Amino acid sequence: MTPSGALERAAREDGPRVLATLVRHLGGDLALAEDALQDAYAVALATWPRDGVPEIPAAWLTTTARRRAIDRLRRTRALDERLRTLEALAERDGSAVTHAHDPTMDDDTSLTDDRLRLLFACCHPSLALPARVALTVKSLGGLSTAQTARAFLVPEPTMAARLLRARRKIAHARIPFRVPSDELLDERMRGVLAVVYLVFTEGHTASDGDALTRPDLCAEAIRLGRLLCELMPDDAEAHGLLALMLFTDARRAARTGSDGEPIDLRDQDRRLWDRDAIAEATGLLERSLRLHEPGPYALQAGIALCHDRARSFGATDWGWIASLYGELQRLQPTPVVAVNRAVAVSFARTPEAGLELLDELRDERALRDYVPLLAARADLLRRAGDLDAADAAYAAAIGASANAAQRDDLNRRRQRSRSGRA
């Protein structure tokens, strides 16, 4: 692997962990940690081609970023306790970048995990909810600003401004970098769960790039979900979310072909589904339902369970799925839920019934370029026999997609539609 390729991989896979460790070392200063990490990336670009890729890139990035943070603090004459702490760490490290030791792993336990502390800091109630979730997705999920914007269905400049305001708020309000006390955990948990699910969603269907999925993000979201269940063992929705992610991720091996092309649910080889993950998820969902009446994540987990238990696509209980989506829409009346309900209704009843529900979303500005809606409309038009309208709808979906694998799949579906095949 080339040095630039190694750096890109390290930034994607290790960047969130390094950032979280830096925030702890910097006393909760997220803005300084991000700036220092970007400085470290720049140094890596200049030195790795000459000196070679370090044995442990994460350790090298952490140590280099800490040193760059010291330089930034010195330049601003902010010689306070943060600087003394960093200098002590730098002295302790010595030649750590050449040894097989990763300073980001010093205290990687469930309740002291740096990323968990950063999650709660970014989800502090003094931040607006959209800012909480967006900032944490950006910081903990390793996503770009553009990917975060797509997750929220907003323009990239809007998201960039939102992230900047959130960072400034954290700095000015001196939001603590710690897991909150027991009496505050429940109210803070909702935002954290939303963050974890958005990270998983980006991993399940990447908003851009060449590959359909990003397994690293799915694994990170599931890891965080397990941590949250351990931290909040009596939180029904934490267990519901982890169940949902495991049910969904269980199908990953069957979702793509040998060349990475997407495989529709109806065509998947269900023998490839991870039955151990499905069994674990079933237990988690049962625990969630014992703890409390179904919330949004438990309802979605129930929908996923319907899919995972069906022996074939034709044997799927679409009527039950449509009813679960109806209850979910009552609790969570969002356009995205409405799209999924329309698709379920199209299978439970008729494509025309689903199209009627999709038509109700035409005036939703945030959904004008929402690929799942455009693709669903194209599929339903094809199934209804309106092939000309379906062709135009496929073209719109292809034009809106930033993911190469997804575009290729939509092109194949468009060609099948043109030839009149199901």
C-alpha cells in the first residue's frame, strides 16, 4: 500500500479513536483536537513517503497531533494546565512512535472509552439536537462534512456552518468531556442513540464512493451500541437499536455480488445470512420489549426480524410489516419513515397503493434528491406497468446518487424495466 493510501486508511479507520483521545488529552477542546489532527495528517503526507509508514499509524498520529497541539498553544501563549499535561505526555512518550504501543488504547474500557465520552460531550443538551447528532457523526464516525450533510438531507454549506456553530458552543459553554451522571443519562441517551444509528446507516449504504457499504462504520456503530447497552442495561431503546443493527448487518454477506454489485433483498441467498447475529438480535429485541412498550428502534427491529425470519421474499409477512411502519410513523412522523411504509404497503396491497402514499411526499423539499424515494418510485411504477414513467424516475435516481455501486445497480434495474422484465 502506498503512503498516501495508508494515510487515507488510517484517517478513516483510526481517525475517530485518535480524535477522541486527543480531546481527552486536551481537556475537552474539540476544535483544538481537530486542528491538531489535521496538522498531523499534513505532516504524514510530507514524511511518510520519505520515512515509511509507521508500524502503528494511530500511535504516530496521536503523538504527532499532541506535539502540534503544544505548538498551537505556545503560539497563542495559552500556557495553562492543558499545555503542562501535554508536555508531560510528550516527555513520557519519548520515542513511542517507533515502538509497538498505541497511546489511544491505554484505557479502552466500556465506561472510560474515549469515544463514549466524546459521544456524550457532543450530545450535550445545550446544543440543538441536529447539531448534536451531526457533530458526533462527523467526529465519531469518521465521515466527511459532505457525507454528514447527505445523512441529514441538507446542503453541504449548511452542514459546515452547523458544525462550526456546534464546536464554538462546546468551547464557550465548557461542555465537559465525560459520561454524565446517572440522573442525566436518560435524557442524554436519545441523542446518542440517534448518532449511533446514523453512523450505522452510512455504513450500511454509503452516501458516496465506489463501494455500497462501509463495514468499518457498521462495526463501529455496533461496538458503540454494545457499550451503550452495558452502560444502560435497563434502557429498552438501546437494546432495540442494537437488535436493529444486528438484524440488518446479518444480511451483509448476501447484499453484494462478487464484483461488489448490490443484490436486491428478493434475490439474496438467505443461506449467507448470519444466523448467530439474528439469534443475538432476537434476544435483544425480546429484552427491549420486556423493559418497555416498543419505541421507534424496537419497532424497526421488529420489521427487520420479519425479513430475517422469512424463508423467501414471497413468504415475507408484508401486512405485518406495513402495520409496524404505520405505528412507527405515528411515533416518528418523518418523510423517510413514510417512504418505507409506502414500499411495504405496495407489497402488502398493490403498487398503486404504494404510489399514492409516495405522491403525498412530492412537496417535501428535503426529499427531492433522496435516492431511496426516487428509486422506490421507479420500482413501483415499473411494477404498476407504467414503464415510461419508471424510466424517467430511474434516471432521476441515478442522477441524484453519489455512490458508484448504487448507480450501477439503478442502471441495471432501469435496463430490466426497459426490456419489460420484472
